[in-house]
Amino acid sequence: MSYRKRRLKIGIVGCGAIGGGIARYILKELKKDCQLTGLYDIEYGRVERLRREFSAGPIGKSSLQALLKSCDLMIEAVNASSTREIVRGALLQKRNVIAMSVGKLLDAQDLFDLARKRGCHLLIPSGAIAGIDAVKSASLARIRGINLTTRKPLNGFANNSYLIKKGVDLAAIKKETILFKGNVASAVRFFPQNINVAATLALASQAKDKITVCIMTSPEYKNNSHEVEIIGDFGRIVTRTDNVVSPENPKTSYLAVLSGMQTLKQFCQGTGIGT
């Protein structure tokens, strides 16, 4: 007698560039392994647009609780002040979670502890940078310093409240300019939609206090790029990732969306390095 495993039920919170991209991937590539059972966004129009695009049934949910009741795994893609509570709520309901807004989990050991206590998974995609597996390996030795240099086009920083408060006129920038240089916590706080990679590095390296973040822009930049240098007892790691920006959101790298897709695929299929 043949055995057919039950498809994993997936709920997505946040129906922007990342949530919408992952939803399309589920329906196109992962139909044998999982099913999209819920979409939730405080802007319900986004949910309805996706539902119509997919010609789907009643997958739009009116609340987070309704979404959690419909799924086995929740994908968080909202990057809001409530992100931590959204993740906490899912874990309390014993739902597995893929968290895309890594910056909101920078100091969230309590959530990882809660996931273990509730017997579920809190998964962090690699995001828009390469070499995270090597960073995790390096963390087992002493890491002496990490430098992250992020370069993004001007429109990737539109309406950034930190830059507005500092009086930075993006339209007046004519050459390569440093917008920020400092620690991870400040980078994530001031650039919540641009620098999830810094939090990913911090979590993977367990060396948050040894990371220096430099954020740059220029009229010449067309893509998002991230350069990482790590020095420690293991030796030296240097990576550079040149990302195509998401066609739906210039603040998001396409690779970040793909990393969420790959994390879901590995979890559903139990395949791939690191699973």
C-alpha cells in the first residue's frame, strides 16, 4: 500500500513583495509538498489582490488567530513593530515559523527558547547574503571582528525616517555617500527595511558586539550589494553579494525573497544542506 504524506498547511502574514512572492512559489512549485491555506495583512486589499490573482477560495483571513487556525507553518513577512508578538503568538499556538523580518529578532532569544519549549521550529532564512553556513561554523571559534558594507540605490531609502530627521536630501546626493556607520542594533533600528542582513549576521555569528555596519548609496548604484569580512581564529572570510532588487519593492533584494522560498522548500521536503 502506497503512503502519501499530508501536505503542510502554510499561512502567510504580510502580502507585500516577499509574502506575495513566496505565495506564488508555493502554488507553482510546491503543490505536492504544501498548500497555501491562509493570507493575512492589515491592508486587506493586498490579500484580496493575491486571492484574485490565484483564483483561490476563502484563504483571506480577517485576523492573525484565524490564520493560525488554518496552518501548520506561518511565514512572517511584515517587518512591523508587532513582528515579535506575531511570531510569539504563532509559537504559543505550536505553529512552526519562518521569520523574514530578521532585524526584529536581533535580541529575541526568548522566542527561540519558546520554540524549543513548544516543540516547534523558528527558522531564519539566509537572506540577501552568502556564506551564512560558514559564519555559523566560524562562530564555534573566536571571531575577532566583522565588517558589513551595504550599498543600495537612492530609491531604496525613500521615506526613511532616520534620514529625514537627519536632514538628508536623497535627491541632492550626486556621488557615493555614507549614510550610516555604526553597530548592528542602531543599523536595524534606523534602517528596518534595508538591513536585515546585519541581524542575520549577528544571529549566525553570535558576535553582535563585534560587527560594524556601513550603509552607502549613490546615483550610480543600480543593485543592492553586501560585502562581508569576518576575521577570527579560523582565518578570514570575505564575501560579496550583488543582488537584483525585487521588482515589487526596491528596498528588498530578490535573493532575500528566494531565501525564504528555499527555507520553506527544505523544511517541506527535508532536503538540502543544513536540514
